[in-house]
Amino acid sequence: MIENPTPPGDEPRLAAVYGQDRPGLPRGRSSLPASVVREEQRRRLRGAVIAAVAEAGYAHTTVAMVVQRARVSRKAFYDHFAGVEDCFLSAMAEAQEAIVAEVMTPPRDAERPSSSRELLRAALGAYLALCAREPEYARCILVELPAVGPRALRGRLKGYGLVADVLRGWREHAARKHPEWPPVPEHAFTAAVGAVAELILVHVSEGRADELPALRDPLTEILLRILDAPLPG
């Protein structure tokens, strides 16, 4: 029996494999509320499916591979998801929302960027650092997700839309501080998201996700040009 599903001191990651050194979830009667056990099962399964797909590829990922990594039963898997596709798409949707929320978390006052350009640079740097820290997620969203089918494409476009909304919000806020900046067409935000995604894809597909933070400054300049925000200097 476990009293704390997530051991203290463990840094949560989007992709997760639960080895024999980690406690399994309780079976039958438990001191944990059923809702806590169910939520922990879902959390483990979402992390495990990202890890499995990143390692084996979506086409070769099976329910057995996911439950082995999550250390939950096959029955528990089907209590939550209809199959690998359902589990994977749920995991990716949850991950995309979590990433946008993390990137949009305002920095502490002492670290708050002093200009609109620096604010964009800081947010982009946070996103690139997160993708470097979560290479399995980056591989899943950019390489594996398109292979799933129409439902996955809709999910990917929704995720891109979340990022476009972030850029749109930044541009609108910056324009209020810089009324001399010209308006930009709506498709510019889609183009900006595509530029970021494609450069990340190149690094991830070549196994160079750890180098992503170095793209912060060149990508910031690219986004400033696409979004018609005058470069400094």
C-alpha cells in the first residue's frame, strides 16, 4: 500500500517510466480515496504513453508497453481509455495545455523583462528550455502525432492555436505600448508558430533536443520580423 502516489522530491515530467524501485498503486481496499487512485492512474498512463511512443514510435506502441511503464493493470488502462490512440491524444492535449500555462507564468518581479521584445525572448526561451528538458514530448508532438490520423491533426492544430494565441496576446500588448508598430495580418501568427515548430523539429529529429535553448536569440529575431515588430538598435 502506498500513502503518497508521487514521492516527494521527484520532479514531475511529461514522459515517465515507473520502474520496480517505484511503488505500485494499491489493489482492492486502500486508505487512499478512489478518486486519488484514479487520478494517479491517469497521470501514470499519460506519462507512460508519451515515453513509449517516443521510444518505439506510435505505430509500434501497444497497451502492454504502456501499462508496463505505468505499473498499472490492463483493466485500469481500459477503465480510463479506449486504446492507445485515446490515451496518447489525451496525454498530448494535457501536455500542451500544461506547457502553455508554464510558459505563460509571469516571472518574479526581479526577473521581469523590461521591454516587449525581452518578454517575447523570455517566453520563447522558457519554451525551448522545456522542450530540451522534455525531448520525448517534443518528439511526440512534432514527429509521432501526425501519424495518428485526423483526430490527432485536429489536436495538433489546437495546440498550435494555443501558441498562436500566446503570440497574438503578446503582439496586442506590445502594440499598446508601441502605437507606432504597424498592424499584422492574422496569418502571421500561424506562420510564426510554424517557424518555431519546424526549427524545433529539425533538432529533435536529429537527436539534438539538448541544443534547443541556443535557438532562443535567432528565433526571437525571426518572430520579431514575422510579427512586424521592429528590431532593436
